[in-house]
Amino acid sequence: MGLQGQPVSPHELSKFYSYSTAADRQSQLRVGEAVFLSFLLGRWVTLMRLFPVIFRFFKTFSKAVTLIFYFLAMFLPVFCGNIFAANAIWQPFVFMMSSWSECAYVFFLSLQESFEVKALHESAPSWCLPFLIWAFISVRIFFLHMFLAIIVHCFFEVQLIEGIRAHDVKWSLSQWLDWLLWPVLFEKLGMGESGISKNRGSQQGAAKDDDDDSDEEDDAEGKRD
């Protein structure tokens, strides 16, 4: 699209010329550039998972999405039931409740801010207050804040399971060079054998297992004594 060249200048024309094709190509080019940039930024964000803090954020997000998916099995029936009740009561009287799409739009906005209820009260005063109380209790008090609770729960779970000590993630210069360079180039620099950036975790795990074994042996010897 970008190789089509510039359209004909209107100063050079002596008759009608439609620029709709050029305008469509320009809009498609902008959309294509935006999609390409989003892919680049997405790839850059995924590469940031090398840092422990961002890795734990991704882990929190993945766990929260899974739990929120199951929670929607309870939230959506109640939310859609409120939309159905509002449409059944105020469909003939109020425009913002006259269709399913309008009701859904109003209720989605009500999750962040309140909507105008004067027209609802004027058209059906006996139904207005009970419905608003039920919608407020069922959605905003019980269900809406559960989304935040799920994210907080997943955050503390990830911090407890995936959290590591500061000295465990602090690499030396040779480990960073081993991660950045090719193995042949790393060994030619005289930095040692390649692969030390990958073996550190296993070495720490082996050392921890040795410490646990030694502690168990000490406990066993103490019991014999």
C-alpha cells in the first residue's frame, strides 16, 4: 500500500477524480502500521519477563485470568438478569432501557459511575427503588469487588511461591556475558566454561538439597545420642 505512490494533485486535473481509493489505502496503511507496532511492543513486553518482578506480574495476570474466567460463571447470570429485569420494566417508557444493547450499555457504565435514575422513578416509581437496591447489592457490593480480590489473592500466591531472595537473582559479570554472548566467543574471552548462567539455579538447588540432607543426618545422630 505504501508503494502505490502519491495520488494525482488536484491542481493538475481538469475533470472529476475520486480520491476514495487513495483514502482507503491510507487508512489501511495506518491500521497496518498500528498492528505491526503492537506486535513489536508485545514482543518487547514478553522479553521483559527476564526480570523477576515483571515475571511475577505475568504470573499473577495468568493466574488471575483463569480464576476470573470461572468467576464469570457466577457474575454473568446475575448481571444479565439485572439487564433483563430493567428491560422488562422500563422498555416502553425510557429510551436508555428500550433495547438490550441500550440496557447493556447503561449497566456497563454503571460499574464505574451512576446513571440518571430520575426518568426511571417517574415512569415506574414502585419498581425503581427496589430494583436499584437489588442491583447495588448484587453487583457492586458482592460481585464487582471480587475481581480485585482475585487479583490480590493471585499476587500474594505468586509472591509466596515464585518469590526469590535478592542474592539468588544477582548475577555476576561473567554470568551476564555468558547470557549475552555465543558460547565460543565467551570461552575465547577467558571467562570460563559457557553455561554458568543456566547452571546456577541447579547448583543452588543441589546445594540446598545437600544442606537438607546434612540437617537430617545431624538430627538422626542427635536422636541416637
